[in-house]
Amino acid sequence: MELNEKQKKIREIVENKDILLLAHSYQRIEIQDIADFVGDSLELSKNAREAKQQKIMFAAVRFMAETTSILSPEKKIMIAAPDAMCPLAAMIEPEELIEMKDKHPGVPVVCYINSTAEIKALSDVVCTSANALKICESLPGNEIIFVPDQGLGSWIAEQTSKKLYLHYGFCPIHWLISPDEVKAQKDAHPGSLLVVHPESNPKIRALADHVTGTSGMIAYAKQNPGKTFIVGTERGMIERLARMFPDSTFIPATQGYLCPNMKKTNLDVLLNALINETTVVTVNPEVAAKARKAIERMHG
């Protein structure tokens, strides 16, 4: 693959300064192409933790860099676009979770990784879309407080006998998509497989052949070679799948799957961040210590 001048310059700086460049699957494809690793939020944190590099640059949204700062406080964690926030993570305030805990005393709190450090610190265990059901099933009792995503929470509730108390938070790009638009795509491509993210609205999930997170989408495409997939998640992931599986066809379920916060990182923004190294993400040590316990419980 031929890199342009900005991409070459970025790679040169990354290598000279010994910086690990991590990109989320929803990033622009020209950034994914030059990252050291591309993946979901948990995969990125794991890579940062295990890497020999002491400087990590995120092309992602802020909570992902925060999670890495919590897990690797000794490293310099940076984010290319410091104003790239996750609307879902921003939808719950600590006071709201405290109120839910007061209303349901003794009920364990499961917190989706797409959340702020403060919310993680108030939770018993953190989960991803891939392990949320397993974690909810493993906890004692028949009740769970699940925050902040009602999309993922409602999907878990459909699969467990436990009672889930859900927060109203949602991912705008997954939750607000029109089911009629998705149906139209299915009608236009008979024989295709519809795969959607569990953050999706239940009306969208009901139409799907498979519901899974971004890493699960890669596995699903691998299991069904040469197929046509209608994909219900952010465009960056659809572009990534098309690169990974050139013999398959990947079609957006609608044109609405574009995360403006993920797209705040472009080559110029990333280049400036790498040159200046001023976009450092840190977490209050007391908050980080509590949040770290909740994240580590996820792994048993």
C-alpha cells in the first residue's frame, strides 16, 4: 500500500519517538492504515499495557485513552483529538449512578467499558459487548444495575432471567437508526447477511442475522467467506472489514452510521499531536484505583 506524504511523516515520527499508535476500528481508513494496531476499546488497552513503548497515542475517543491510563499509569497516554468525546459515556453523571445504587441497595453494578473513569470507579465490574452476558450471569443474586447503555443492556436482558435496571444512555449512531432504512437495504440485497452491533435499538436487532461487537463482526465475516454483508455499525468498521475480506461485500445498513467524534481525528490532527505530545490523558489516582479494580474483575 502506497502511503501519502503525511502518512509517511506520521510513521517516521512514531518510529523515531518510539510511540505506539493505536486506532479504533471507527477511525478514518487512512489512519487505520498507519496504526500499529487497530481494534476495539479493550483490545487497544491490552495492546498498550503489553507494549514495550512508554508513550501511547490514541486515535480514538477519550474514554479509551482514560481506560489505558487507568491500567498503565506509568505510561504517557495521549489522544490525538482531545475533544473527541463519546456521547454514550457522557450521558451518565456519577450522581445518577449513586441514585440508582441507593434505589437498589446491594445490587451489583455492571458498567459497559464505554464510560468515564468516574462511572467505572462507582461500579463493581466493567464489561465489553462480548462478555457482558457472561459477566451478568456470573454475579450473585437475580438483579443487576447496568449502565450506561440501554442498547447493550436491553440485549443482555433478552438473554438472561435476571432483572436488569437500565440507565437511559445510548449510542446515537446505533440507537437512532431507522428500522425502515435497514429493511430497505435487506430488500435491496436478498440473500445478504445483516450483522448489527448490540448497542443497536431492539427493532434493528430483531432484523439481524447476527448481533455482535466489532471483533465479533470480523469472526462472523471469516466464518461466512464470499458473502454479502449488510453491516449495522460505524463506517470505519465497514471499511476495515472490506480491507480484511476483499472477496466479500460489505454494505452499510444505512448512511447514518458515522461517528462525528471518531472522525475528529484526521491526519493533520494526528500529526500535530505526535509532534507536540501535549494531549496527555490522566486520571485522578483515587478514581483510577477504584476503576482499575472494576476493570480487573472483568478478567476474573
